[in-house]
Amino acid sequence: MFVEVIIPLALPKNYTWQVPEQMQLAIVPGIRVEVALRKNKKYAGIVKRVVKEIPVGFTPSPILNILDSSPVVNDTQLKLWEWIAQYYMCTEGEVMQAAIPANLKLSSESVLQWNEERTLDFSDLSDSEFIIAEALEIKGELKISEVQQLLDINNTYPVIKKLVEKRVCFVWEELKEKYKQKTENYILLHPKYAQEKELEELLNNWSRAPKQMELLLAYLHLKNTTGIVTQPDLLKKANASAAQLKGLIEKGILIGERRNTDRLPSLPKLLSLDFKLSAAQEKALASIKEIFESKTVCLLHGITASGKTQVYMKLIEEQIQLGKQVLYLLPEIALTAQMIRRLQKSLGGHIAIYHSKFNPNERVEIWNKINSGETKVVLGARSALFLPFNNLGLIICDEEHDASYKQQDPAPRYHSRDAAIYYASLFDARVLLGSATPSIETYFNVQQNKYGLVELLERYGDVAMPVIELIDLKQIPAKQRNESPLSPSLLKEIQETLEAKKQIILFQNRRGYAPYMICDTCGWIPHCNHCDVTLTFHKGKQKLSCHYCGTTYPVLQTCLACGNHHFVQKNFGTEKIEELVAEAFPQAVIARMDYDSVKGKHDHDNLIKLFEQHRIDILVGTQMVVKGLDFEKVSLVGIIDADGILNFTDFRVNERAYQLMEQVSGRAGRKDGLGKVVVQVTNLKHPVLQFVQQHNYQSLYQFEIENRKQFHYPPYTRLIQVIFKHKDKHIAEEAANIMQQGLSIQFGAYLNGPSQPIVDRIRNQYIWEILLKLPKDSKTVHNCKKMIHQQMIIIQNNKRYRSVHIIPNADPIY
Ligand code: ADP
Ligand code: ZN
Ligand code: ZN
């Protein structure tokens, strides 16, 4: 018997292994097996399928171990991996790497780490588990090979799995950052009062300390209504102090016990949608359902604050009632926190949240709950697509236009929305795409009748769309403009908004203080030593920083070209804007939301909460403030530099600019319709500005689709980009030329390049790229992908080019 195994590496194909006689009964697709590869390096791979025929031409080596008694990934997942690998031109091993939590990747090189928070009560452990737990307690860490020695068995994985489940230890190096177990004080009644009689006696014979009596009664009440009683809950209910509780504990009536709380609080499974849909929402819901009768994918084009979320919730409720699972995708991890608060109010424990910032233990926990079907709904960022659903009825892909759905680096460079549509087809599930500013590709699919369309073109509660006011920066003297990017009209609006006790968002697409510095004498501009980019000045950190590779440099006092000492700061980053706003409005509370200010895991969510509670008046930020957030009291949005958005060099620039401006203005006046957006710009005539002003997506689409057609861009073509990176510019170029020649015979008509991108060197690697604009027939695309793979092998078999990094990217997005 032989098996094809997926190993989490970029191997050119899956290898085949032999299954020893005694293991054959246990082999099914989806379980993990341990195999040795090259110089005995061991890996945990996943069995993709059983191969009946004897492989010709080589003798497969035997697998070493079987790691699971039941599959950790199911057939549907394996199909999804295969599709992603094929479509996005990577290996299934690379998909596996992205798809499963680290804890499921353990191999004999992994390390078990003692959980110091674990109580030393080992009574719940089996004999084998106990042996390992004891060794771990003493040594702190054990290699899996050491576990094998201790137990004298080969198949140690079931034991390890149990130990991890029982939180005796963690697996994997990553965990060195250390997972902190959450604990809480629980209060119990002493067992001697378990019987009614004893309890009655106690209460009847109570003499002193009436407050303690009150506390005890409160305890009994809580216990009866909620089942479990924590110390904070009890003290709150009884309005008592910790000292009073201590009295009862000392008397031996109550017992305090420190317990681990479940990592993911398990809320009761609710289904209480406590709102009514508006007539327009009701109609949209009915239309979606009708479309789902005949189509798999439906676009809900709902303007900002039209209440798309409410419609989603009704659809989710229906799926839960049918016993089906729902995947709710959002483009950014940062958005999930606000959304989960909204959803949990109505769905409670039916819904879980999943993304790559969770630690491995938490991820495995959710993984298992989805696998067993216990959890019905998952809210997550793109990687949630890889969860082991078994009964999926619906995928909601909110903000479907968002470029963050496409993974850039590393492989798999997949688009989660598009992969979701494939994944849904395996379950015969439905996909709802939602957006106020749909991607051109999606809207094109609607026009082609591939997707259904439902429109929700009024805001909930008849709230008006914000008024867009264009400020002509040309009218402001250059000197004044160089000093501050805040025009007098914008300052006036901010002032009035503050007086009206409303909030303000200021959007600027550049972080840092000054996006670049220039020598006042000779015009020299500091660049990164490793990348072809100018350095941004960060005032808080007093550093120059490269936004491409992250290298920081001390602030220069002297020009390296002419030796003079005077630099001028050019342009305005969020940090500088924050400072200028603070100077202009000393009484206002100002905060900044960008990549630099929200580094920690909870920073972003905390900032959102503070803003939600109106403890911040003005929020200055980059892209991060644009997306999907729902704030009640924002009535003014300022777009500081619209030219910067409109002048970006990419074929999607108009689409992006519209989305950005429409989305950020969508944060204004969501509840009362008194929103205003101030757009500062020099090029007032730009057509996209007119579309934004009229909130007119249709005209943007018409305008844009013509461009795409004329210049052979998606949705009329399929793009494949191939990137070549090497520290020697010529070697990278040569490799790109070989590929170009290899492809040109068949695909010459669709080929562009090799060329250098605008930023042609990052981290000391020179970059060349080839772009193919292929006709949209699957055969041509398929052949071209095959040809690219062949060329990659040819190039990399040449010693001169072995270290060139060749990266194919299907449907690239910048
Ligand atoms: P969108 O996602 O379309 O931008 P939201 O779903 O965030 O809009 O809705 C905007 C606001 O209106 C939210 O605060 C939401 O709670 C409220 N809202 C929308 N529909 C309803 C409804 N049917 N009942 C109560 N509140 C609603
Ligand atoms: Zn100079
Ligand atoms: Zn750099």
C-alpha cells in the first residue's frame, strides 16, 4: 500500500510513501503521518490519497508513524487546497502551511513545553500522560523523540494530543512568547451543605453577621440561576466586599477556587435578533433568497450605513435554524473585534472568531469546534476559509472589494473571496458578496449574469448620505500650503464639529511625520541602503525609516552629497497632522490610528472602543480608519490629500480612489445624516471626484469598464505576474529574459516585460517582472501556467540562476 502525502514545504509535487503492513488499517485520507525526507529530517504530512498501483521507477520509503486516529482535514478541505495550489501556482504543501494551526503540524523535532500555570493535580491523567507530565515538570521541555524514549512506543501522538488538551504542555517553538492562561476565582458551597437539610439548619440558626447572610443568599440565588458563580459576579450582586466573602470562606461555608476559564468564553447559544428590518432591508433579504434559488453567488450592493450587517444576520439565523454552518469573512483582522461584539449580542455562543493573530492553542480549539459542528458560525479574516467545515450553507464575504482579501506574501497568494466561491461550490452552499463599492470584477460578473444583484440604496432610517465638499488647494498660497496641509475651510469645519460635540476623522494615506526630507542646498534626498525608496522621518521615534524593509536610520544632520546642514521636510504624514491638529485645537482629544500606533494585539481594538465611547474627538489615520467601522457620532471626515490617492500608478487607481473616498466618507453621519466630507485636492476636474460627490457607483463603473476594455485589463483578461528577485540586477534580468523567451512562442501576444517596477530594489534584491494579460479562456490560462512552471524548472536547473527567486502570482493585486 502507498500513500500520496502533502508536506508543508514548497516541493514541486507530492511524494509517495510506502505504508508498512501493520499501519495499513489505520490509513485514511486526511490523517497525519510522519515521514523522513532528505538527511532524515522528519515532517508531519497529511495523507492526500491512498495509491493502489506500485509506483514505477523508484522505491518509496516507508512512513514512520501515524499521528492521528481520525482525519484532521476532510475531503472538501483537501479539494480546496488542490484548487488553490493549482489556481494560484503554488504547492499543496504551501497551502497546508497556511491552512492548519501550528499545533497540528507537530513533528518529532517539535518541542513540548511545560505549562507553568497548570495546577499540579495530576489525577486526571492516564499512566502514560502522567510519566510525561512529571518529566515535563522537572525538565520544562521535552523533544518528541525524548517522549518516545520515555514511553518506549513509537506512536506518542495520541498521548501528546491529550496532554495539550489537558493543558499540561504546549507544542511548538512559537509558543515561547508564552500563552497566558486566564484564571478566575470561582465560589462554591462547601459540600457539607449540599443537602437541603443541612443548608436549612445553617440558615435558620444564623445569629450574627447579617451582611454575610445576605452574601450567602445572593450566592444561592446566583447558583440557581446561572449554575456557576465567580467571585466578581457574586460581590457585585451582593454589593459586598472581598473581606465579607473571606469571612464566609473562613467559616467553612463557602469555598474559593482558582480555576482556568475557558480560553474562549462559551456564551449561551442565543438566537435573539432584537431588531426589525426596514422595508428596504426586508425587500433586499427576500430578493437575496430568491436569487439563491437559481444562483450560487449574489452581490448585495448596499450603500454605506444601509444596514447590510442586519441583513446578513437574518440570513445567518436562518442557516442556524437549518442546522447549517456559516462563514462570515471580513478583510481585516482589525474589523473582526467590533463586529463580533455586534453579532454576539444576537447569536451568543453560536458564533466564534478566527484569525491568524490567535495563538495556536486557541486556533486548535476553534478548529475542533468547527470540525465537530458545535460551532455554527465563524467570523474571520481570510484564513478562516481553511477551517474544517462539514456542513456549510452560506459564506458571507463582506467588503468584497477589499484588496486585503488577496494574500501577497508568502504563497499561497490566494484571493479569499474567489477561493470562497470555489469552496462553497463543494458544499452547494451560497455566497453573498457585500459592498458599498463593489470591485469592477464582481460588478462585471453581475452584468454577465453570472452573479445575482440586490441593491440597497438607502441608508437605514432614511439617513441622508454625507455632503461632499471639494476644497481647491490651488487657491491657497504655496507658502501656506507648505506649512500646513489643513486648509482654512477644513479648520473651520473641525471647529464647528467640535462645538457641536461631534467626532471627526481625518484621513491621510501616509504614516510617519514627513514622508521625505530634502537637502535645501543641493536637493539630495536620503534613501534606504537596501531599497530604492526615500526614507520617512518619524518624529516620535526620532528616526528615519524605510517603509519597505523596516530598516531605521538615525536622523541626518548633514547632507551626504554637499555637506550642508539644512534639510526641509516634505509632505505630511499622519504623525505631523496629529501634531498640527493638536496645536490648532488644544482642548480636543486627538488620537492616531496607523501601522505605527497600533502595533500590539489589542491596540487597534482599544482605540476603536475609545472612539466608539466618544473619549476621542479627532481620529487621524491611514487606510485603517476607512474600513467598515460603525461610529455613531462622526459627522465630519477630512480627506487631506486626494491628489495622492488619484495619482497612484496602477490600472486600478480609479477604482481604488473611488472605494477609498466613498468608504471613508461612509463613516460620516451614519445615524443622523448630518455628515460632511471635506476633500482637499488640486485636480478638481478628476472624474472620480464627481462620482464620489454624487455617490454614483454606476458612473464610476461605466467609466472604468471602458478603460479596462481598451487596455486589456481585468475583467476582460486574466493577469499572471512573474517576479524575479536577485541581489545581482543582471542575473535577475537574465532569468526574466529566459522566461520571456520561453513564453513568447505561444504567449508572445499577451506578454509585457521584463521590466522593473517603480520600486526596483527591496531588501537588497533587484526586481524584474513579467506581466501576462491572458484571454479569459481556461485552456489558454491553464497552458500558460504549465509553461511558466516548466520555465521555472529550466531556469532553476541552471547553476547561474539557482538562487533567483521566481514568484508567479495569479490575479495580482497591488
Ligand atoms: P453597513 O454595513 O451597510 O454600512 P450597518 O449594518 O453597519 O451598515 O448599519 C448601520 C447602522 O444602522 C448600524 O449602527 C446598525 O445597527 C443600524 N441599523 C441598520 N439596520 C437596522 C435595523 N433594521 N434595526 C436597527 N438598527 C439598524
Ligand atoms: Zn545637499
Ligand atoms: Zn529599505
